[in-house]
Amino acid sequence: MIETTYIPLAKAAGILDVDAETLLIAAAERRIQLYWLLNAVLSAEKGLYEKRGTRENGDEELSWFPHDHGIQHFLFVPLLYKDAAELLKNQTTKWWGRRLSLIDEDHTFWALMNEEKCAQELGPDWDQISRDIVYLTAADVKMLKSESATPAPDTIKDPVRPSKPVPRDNNLVAIIAALLAVWPRRKWPSAKELEEAAKSVDVSVSDDTIRKGLEAAKTMAPSLSPPK
């Protein structure tokens, strides 16, 4: 007998004596975690959301702060509750979450960096999810079978901001600030210009990531002023 980490949705439903729609409903209600087969080598960032400020309506304004990045093979990735809900309405849906891993204890997770590059390299339908590539882990099937009960709604949580800022190495931010201080041109480079410069030396980094790095440098060194 061959045991696998992931079990197809239809087979998992059969083991649990329910139908696939019931499992999708449970995922949409965030009772269980489903996965889908991405099977792609992608450029990704590992990071988390931190509070940047407060909007006029009182809501927190969050920013993405990367802690790591790299090119990795992502096989099975989390199916978010919104995707599960869409699969109840249609046989296929476009991937909504862009999250490539579960959330670690330090609140970080892997997320997609460059969607345009994915479409170019993998084809226009690379992010289409169908029911036949949705899975449940064997461990979760075993747990649900043994307990004969479904977890409560909202058991599966969205990424949250940590109660305290997560410490990270600020050396690179300090270097960015120093480079801006000695920048010889009449104005600082834009994030898009730096992204193109990175591409010219075969370095993959998004303009959004660069923009946040520049903002972090300016926050660290408030005395910085643009070149005149």
C-alpha cells in the first residue's frame, strides 16, 4: 500500500462519507484547510504584514515586509476560503490568495512575487484552479475520521499582524539609506528604475519590494533629503 501526504478531494470525501461540496463548504467556512496542485518553480518572498498607520476610517493600514526571498518549487499550496467558495459556484476559479505556504509561528509566509513573469513562463491559465486538483492532507482526513466532527468555523485563520514588530536585520536598510545619501543624480531613482537595473544584472526583485525598502530607509534616516 502506498501512503501519500495529500489525498484528492473526491477520494477524501469518500473516506469521510460526505460529498466534495461538503468539504468545500467546510473550507469556505474556514473549518478545514484544503490545498491545490500548483507544481511550479516560482520567485517568491517570505514575509509578513505589519502596521504602517491608521486610515481615516480607523482601520489599520498594513504593509508587506519581506524577510526572505528565493526561487523555489511549490507543489501543493494552501487553498484560501474565498477560492473554496468560488469552487462551490463554478468548476474552476482563478487563484485569489497568492499565498504559497501556511503561516509560520513567527507570522511569516511565502507569497508570490511576480505574477506577470508567471503568466509569461507558465501560460495564461497557470493560476486556474479546478476541483480535480484540490486536496486534503492525509493527516486531516485521519483526524476528521477519528473525531467524527468538523472543527468550528473560523478555525483556519488569515495572516495576522503580530502584537509586537518582528525583529529583523536592518543592516540592508541602513545600506540603502547610505546609498541614497551619496546618490549623485538630481533625483532619487524610482522603484521601477531600480527594478529594471536589477533585471540588467539578472536579479529578480519586484518594484513593490524595492519601494518598501526605500520607504524603510527614509524612515530609518529621517534627515535624508532628495538631491538638488
